[in-house]
Amino acid sequence: MNYRRIRELTQEHGALMIYDEVMTGFRVALGCAQSIYAQQIKGFAPDLTVLGKVIGGGMPMAAFGGRRAIMEKLSPLGPVYQAGTLSGNPIATACGLKTLELISQPGFHADLHLKTGHLMQGLKAEADAADVPFSIDWQGGLFGFYLLPELPSTYHAVMKTDGALFNKFYHGMLERGHYFAPALYEAGFVSSAHTEEDIARTVDAAREVFKTL
């Protein structure tokens, strides 16, 4: 991600840099994805951050926040009105607070990252053994894979993924009781509730499927 160029463009056009953490929020780190980027890029700081139902522990809830100068534009301090049917819902808020308590335990995200890595590396090893092009990426509990020999870094590279091959993989895994997202470019998630036994069974099933591709 070329943060500096994005920041230059937003400043040039008087636009805000809004960081969408709906998918990555709390899944990759307690400080979300932006905390990881902040370690890599000096001065990294979006103007606004958007979070989805993850802040409600999966319950219907969402929020956004950012720099004081921007947030003070909102009513009642400023002229911008914002409201939502489920804003501040007490049940969703309670679920979100409990979730934050649980994921704040020491080592939570490190263990989750390791577990996700076991799944991804296991799938990669079985794909390589079956001579199936397969590239992987993961952070925390979030993962993605492509039926390509190398991990793509551009839109055009991503579009070279073999859709028909993915469909065979998806249905083969589903027939064996392992449900991946049915979309070719969808992200996947490992939960803290998944066990190493769950991951081993998934890799075993993938070994059978890769042999058929």
C-alpha cells in the first residue's frame, strides 16, 4: 500500500482518508490493521476509521471515529447529523465489550496468527505435493489464498486466478464437510474456537481434493 501517495492525493483534492476496518477490525490485531501499518509506515494515520459488527461481538452494530476536528463536525457540536436505529444498542454494546475483554488477553492474537498459519501452510504443502498452483497470505485470524504460483499484488494479477479450478476445490471441500467462502476472492477467517484438530482435518480433506484437480 502506497500510503504516502494516497495521503498526497487526499490532501491535493481536499478529501479524507477513510480506513475501512469492517473486515480487519480486531481480527488481525487488537489495534486493527492500522496498528500494523503504523509500525511499518512512519506517520501512518487515517482521518476516519470505520468498524462494523465486530465491535458488537458479531451483533448488529457499527461505528466510525477519527480526528477531533472531524468528529466535532457531528451533531450536537457541529452541523452534520448522524444517527442509526441500533446506535448504542445495550445488548450489542455488552457483547462488544465482552469480546474486547476476551481478545485483550495476552497472546490472543499471536496464538490466532499461529493457528491460521498452520492452516495456510498445511494447505500450501498439500497443493505443492499435488502440483497445484497455490499461494497464501494471512494475518491474525484473516486469510486468503489464490490458485496462482505466486501471491498477486495487482488487480490484473488477481484476475488471472483459475475460477474453474477454484470451483472444483470449493465443492470438493464442501462435500467433505469443510465450508470455505464460495466466492473466488473472498477472505476467510479462523476463529479462536477452531482447534488444531479442526485444522488437521481440513488439511487432510484438502489433500484428497488437490489430488483431483
